[in-house]
Amino acid sequence: MQLKWGPRRRSPRLQALGGGPDLISTLPDDLLLLVLARLECAAAAARTGVLSRRWRGLWARLSRIVLRDLPFYSLEPALARLPPPPPAISLLEICLPEPSGPISEEDLAGSAEVNSLLRAAAQIDPEEFFLVFPSGLVDCCLVLDLPCFHRATSIVLKLDLSNFGDYSTILAGVEFPALESLSLSCCTADFGALLSCCPRLRTLRLADVCFYKGAFRVNSPFLQELVVVAGAWINQATIVAPVLKQLTMSLHTYQELTISILAPTMENVSWDCRFSGHSIAFGLWRLAQLSLQAAAEMPLSLHIHACISWPIFQGEVENFTHEIDKHMIAEFSILELHLDTWGHVFGALAFLLLGINRIRSSMRRLKVLLQRSMPEDVCPPDCPCEPTDWRSQTISLPALEEVEISGFEGDEHEIDFLKLIFKRSPMLRRITVKLSHEASLRNFGRRKIYDIFRDCSPVEFYVSFTSDEYMFCRLD
């Protein structure tokens, strides 16, 4: 039998897999654009042009242009490839890659280069614009002259500068007629003038910003959300926002802070101010931090952090209480005192705070957290940590219902403090004492706990001797 060799015929299935027509490229443009959009990167979408002529240039018709990990010098040419007039761009996002090594000063993008890129982006006129420069890619003396983005409803500018503590300067002059959300980072500006150019602004977020002459002023009739994280010192905060719903501020100051807030519709508040130096003091005590916080489904709480000040700085009582009073920008029901005592008596400070009218009348729950950085210290006689005779003070705490104290050691002044609290709190129903580790080791006895409160009005009393051991007494 003679075998004849000839070309081998492929099955129809193999023909369809290997040598059939390009079925993907025959799809309508709208479907191909959906495929490219799933790449979520315009540069990757542009590279698909090597697969087929049908795909070349198709990326320029995407409604969402995302440019990631492209070198700075290639960004403007990429934007220039969009066909004139540009399509309705819903998003333009530019995120430069992190530098992989040291960058020379010649390679840093300066004000002229960044402003040129901003003008090229404005010509595309996106609805949302994101520009992110990682640290080390832009000059430390950047001055940005923002062009008008006519259609933009959201703008995010994050330009981390080369040197810590440097800020880019943003100039305001053109109007943003459609802008509703603005986020700026690592910058300084006349924010009041900038907001006047944004008549429809609803959300303003500022991160690591510096204020001209330490003053932050906002006057916006439609602003609903304001988030400010200051990167430099501040001495004045003025906010006029009649429809503001959410306020989040994190501030640093080294002196008395001037606060003026007109926002009658606020619903959510997160306020944090840290004090440096010794200008806000009472006896040995220095005000370190003050904050207003509200957790999910929890009432608003006022947190006051104070510590023993070295060297001794004798501050005025009026300045101390007035500074705390001006930060109470919203109604609260919980007071938390965080006290770093260094072994000193805290009763005078605590009763000074409890005597502030707004605290005394609003406080329903009191939490005192005691920390002794140097437990071996002993408070000497006539120590300035007790500038007042607090044991003889007569104040009323009409709304107080619950007290919790952590780090309790059973010292005489701590017992006197709790007794005075009970005597002045007619609505008090519950007390929780969490002993310090040292007190637990000394076997602080149950009988001594009972002797402290046996003459008090009916109250539920809990004592934590260890992390998992509680004693419950009902005194009546």
C-alpha cells in the first residue's frame, strides 16, 4: 500500500482559534471603548494600538483619562493627542510615579512646567480633575496659577514638595463656576479669596496646609463639609458657613487661639487642637490638647489633655478657662480628662475644669484617665500643683450620672476627689474605678473601697482590681 503525503487540513475549530478573522476588532467603537475603559489606564489603552490598526488612537476617545506612572515630560504630549475638539471628559487623573532614585535639581518640575500642565488639563475641560505629585518631583518654591476649569465639579491637587515644611503657593483669580468639591494638599493660599471664586462649593478639604499670618478665614454661603488638617501653626480660625453640616479640624498653636464659628446647622464635629509651649497654664499644669469627638452613634465628647509643666510657668486662671471655653463649639455630654500627673495632685485642676459653666451644666458622664510618668515622685508640701483650696470648693454637677476613673491608686487626694464628686452630683448612679497596676499589686482592699463611699447616696459601684476582676457593690 502506497501512502501519499499532503498538506494536513485543520479542523474548523482550530481554524477559528488560529487563523480566523479578528472578531474583536469588528465590534462597534462603543464596545471597544468599554474594553479599554476596563484597563483603567490611558497609557495601557494606548498600547493596545500595537495589536491592530483598528485600535490605534481609540484611547483618545475615552471619557475617563487616567495617566499613571508616566514621566512628567510625556504628560503634555499625551494630552495633546486628544482629538480637537476634545470629547466630554468625565475624569482626568494624573498620578506621577514615585521616584526610583535621587533626582537632580534640573529634573524637578518648576512652576512654569506645572502651570503649563495645568493649562493643558484645563483645555480638556474635565468634570473631575485629579493631579498627584509624589514627594521629590516638584520644586520647593512652587507657585500655581490655577486656570479656569469651566465644567469641573471636583478638583484634587496633591503636590508633595521636596523639603519637609515647604508649601506650594496657590494663586486665586479666576472663577470656577461649576466647582462643588475642592481638595488641596501641601499648599498655602488666601483661602478666603479662593472660596470667593467658587460660588457653588459644597466641600473643602485642606491637608497639611499653611495659613497666611497664621489666620484661617472661610466665608461660604453653600459650604456643607469642611476638613482642615493644618501643617503649620495657627492663631486664628474664623468660619462663617450657615449651612455647614460636617466640620473636621486638626490644628496646632503655641499661643491663645482666636476662634469664631458661625455654623448653626452643624451635625458632625471633629475638632482637635494641640498646644505647644507653656502659654496656657494653671499652676504647674499645662494645657496640651483639647478635642471634641463623636464616634458612630455616640454622643459628642470633650477631651482635655493636661500635663505637669517643666519649668514652672505660672499662668493666669482666667486665660486657662477662657481658652478651654472658646473651643466648646458644639454641645457635648461626655468629658474625658487625660492627666499626666508625674505624681502630683490633680484635684485643683479637675475642679477648675468642672467649674466651667458649660462643662458643669452639660456633663452627664465623666472619665478621668491618670498617668504617672514618674510614679516614684512625691508631691512636696505647698506644691504649686495645688494653687487653690479645691477641697473646700462648692460646685454643683446637676447632670452628672456616671463617673469612671482609670489609674486610681487610692492616694488621699484621689479619695478626696471622688468624695467631693459624689457629694455634688445628685443624679449620680454609677461609678467605675480601675486601679493602676501598682495599686493592684499592693492588694488595695475591698473594705477600704467600701469605707470610701458608705456615706454617699445610692450608687452602683464597680472596682477593677485586675484587667479581668471586678467587684460590684450597691451602696444604699
